[in-house]
Amino acid sequence: GPLSQESHERLARCGRELLDLVIQYVNQPSKRPETICYVRQVGEEHGRILASLGFPLVDSVEAFINHRNLLVDAATQFAAKGGHPSGRAVATVPLVTRVVDEALVSLVAAHQSYRPDVQSGQSERKTE
């Protein structure tokens, strides 16, 4: 069925946060490990929202991949707009892909482990 306004806003917020993090990852190399941690959190949140709405995993991944293409375009344009030569813009693509893939893996993991009955807000954190 159609998304509720609240669900729509939560998903849109995840998307905006991810774009901000992608740009931060590209522009602030020293903060990349920290940025990736946030990226994973956003991915997990995205997966939990989609799972709670009853979206099948395949549909969730498809939606995310469509969104990823927009993110890659946006980040590349952002790099180009920053007055960087096109080489720099092209070099951002693998960086963006790496970030977004991390988010996607987290989305899938969160979606698969989602249990409606144990959403107390406490997810088991696995430490690396």
C-alpha cells in the first residue's frame, strides 16, 4: 500500500543523511572510518523502516539501488560543481559506491534480522 506520511518522511530523511555522509566521506578523508560508522547506522535504520512497513527484502534492495544511482549522480555533480576538474569528479564515483554499498549491506542485515516483536529500540551491536 501507499506509504504513510511519517514513513515517507523517515525514508526521505535516511536518504538525505546518506547523501550528506557520502559528500563528507569524499571531502574529509581523515574522517572516513567515523563516516562509515554513521553510514552503517543509516543503512540499518533504512532496513528497519522498510522491514517494519512489510517491504520484501528484494523490493527494498531494488529501491535502494535506484536511490544509489541518484546519489552517485548527485555526488559527482557536487564534486564537479566544487570547481574540481572532471578527473576529480570521476574519482569520486568509486568512493561513493563504496559508501553506499556499506549502507546497502547494513540495510540487508537489519532487514533480515528485523523482528516486529523485539523492537524495543535495543539492537544487539556486534563489535568488529
